[in-house]
Amino acid sequence: METDRLKEDLKATVTELSDTYEELSLLYMLSEEFTGLGVDGICYLLLKKAASSLSVGTGVVLFLDEDSGELYTQAYIGNWDADTAFPKGNNILWRAIHSNKAIAVCNHSTHEERLDKVKCNSLLITPLNGKKQIIGVLMVADKKDGREFFSGDIKLLTTIASQAALFIENALLTQEMQVFLIETIRSFVKALEASSLWTAGHTERVTRYALSIAELLDLDGHEIEKLRVSSLLHDIGKIATPKEILNKNGKLNKAEWSEIRRHPIVGADILSGLSSFKEVIECIRYHHEHYDGTGIHGLCGEGIPLMARILAVADAFDAMMSDRPYRKKKTIEETVREIITCAGKQFDPNVVHACISWVKSTHEIIPPESESHL
């Protein structure tokens, strides 16, 4: 009898150690995978891990808006409306936040604290709390096998959420710092433009052109936002260009052109410390590459990032339409013809086609013969 009891105790200890090992292994794996990701990346990875670990079809991360006091959808998978939000009130979401404990609900439709906007049979909710702030909640719904959530599920989701919350909090802080830094840099760019009669308003116009072209190329919201930031900062490298070159009232010599052409590299180097802005940095570094490979770095075709190819056309379009010390601005017709002539050489033909479509819809003055050359 004593031997049997010892065996049972040993089995229980082994099981507990095994569970602890699996939990630690999961935490280690999550730490490795969360590292270096932005807020969106962490949230989607969190949902992916939660869904696969608990075998659920629907998962959502809700963030707390401290100003309005509501919980809004930050990321989701499965059957969910992206616009779903929950004002502060007496329901299970707020109970999970206030109690700082996970809550499992079966028969959700008849529960006294049910969520009217959520159609499901069972829910598991756990708070996302950082060290210094309440971030929101993680919620999963309806196991694929139809079973209810049990204590093991609660423990697992709480473990995943606790780890993710720390990384989300750090990513939010990094994001705030990067926004501040970008706005500071943008102020420098505006000051730089303001000091020259030839470049005033250039950045804002290029940004507007680039985003208009991007919409016609069906870039998604994430890519468009990255392009917006890239466009706003694309000339930041000119901060290092001597003012006498930028404001020279006449043609630039070979050495001066060489100095001007360094600005994409200088700009990328200035922003190199922004770890989550890799695509932005690449766009800035390569926005003067030529589609045929004759640019500074020798990249060609689709080897040049798409955002950089779009920015190249938008940048050139504005430059041609603006006065410079060494030449008068081109007309819209002349600019269109020049852009078309450079398709396949300096510019991506697909981006040029989108640019011309945008100009046509905006100005409606493109000569018919221009389009025939595309």
C-alpha cells in the first residue's frame, strides 16, 4: 500500500513537472518570437498561438482607450467585426479587468453579463496588464470540438496573455517614442524646406502623390501607412547637404550633384535606430534606384522595394512640376510625357501606369497620344 501511494505521488509530481516544463518552454518560445515585433505583430502572433493552443476559431485583442474609456478591437481572427467596441459597463470584459482574473463563460447567450455584440456559445477572457498600465483583454470563443473551457485552458491562456502584455507594453512605449522622433525629424525637414524657395511644400505634395498612386496599386492599409511615413521623411538626408548647394542659384556641378545624390543613404542611416521601421528605411534608401539597374545601388526591377518604386515616381513628378534654379517647371503634359519616356528605364512601368491613371482622373488633360506609349 505504501509503495502504491509513493507511485501515485511520484506520478503526480512528474505530471506537475511536465506541465511546468511545457509552460516554461512556451514562455521561452513566445519571448523569442515576440522580440522585435511591433504592436500589431505581437497581437496577431498572440491570437495565432492562443487559437492553436486552445483549438478555437475566434480570438480578439481589445485595447483600452484611456480617453474614451471603451474597449476597441485592435486585432482579431475568425468570426468578428473589426469595428466592434465596448463602452465601459457591467459586463464580463470589465469584470475581468477589474478583478485582474481570467473568466470562463459557458452558455454565453443566457449569461447575465453577456456581450450583446458577441454571438457564441462559450467565452474565455483574460486581462492584458502590463507592469504600469492596463492594456486591455484577450478573448477567445468556441472550441472547435464544442467543449467548454476548463482550468487547464484558463491557466494556458493566462500564461500566454501575461507574457504578451509585457511585450505589448514595451512595443507601445517604443511606438510612442518613434512617433515623437518622427515628428521631430519631420519638423527638421519642414524647416529645411522653408529655408529654400525651391523645395517649399515638396514633402507634403510627394506624400499626397505617392498615396494616390498606392491606392490604385491596391496596397493594403499597413503598406500605405509605411509609405506615408517614408514619403514624409524621404528627404531627411538633405539635412547633411550644405545649404549653399541646396540653395545654389544656378546649375550644380558634378561634385555638387554627387553630394545631393547621397541623401537617400544619409537619410536611411539617420533612421537606422528605428528597429520597427525597416521597410521605411529601405524605401528611403532605395527611392532613387532605377528600374533598369543603373541607380546608385544597382538594384533593378522588383529587387527594388515597391514602396521605393512608388516614391521614385511621386518624387520625380513633383520635381518636374516645380521650378528649380537651373530650369523652369514643366507643364503637366510635359511631365506626363517625361514620366512615360522613363517607364522601364528609371521607373517601374506598372507604377507609371498607375500614376498616369491618377493624373488623368485628377486633371483630365492628358493628351491621348501620351497614353498610347504605355
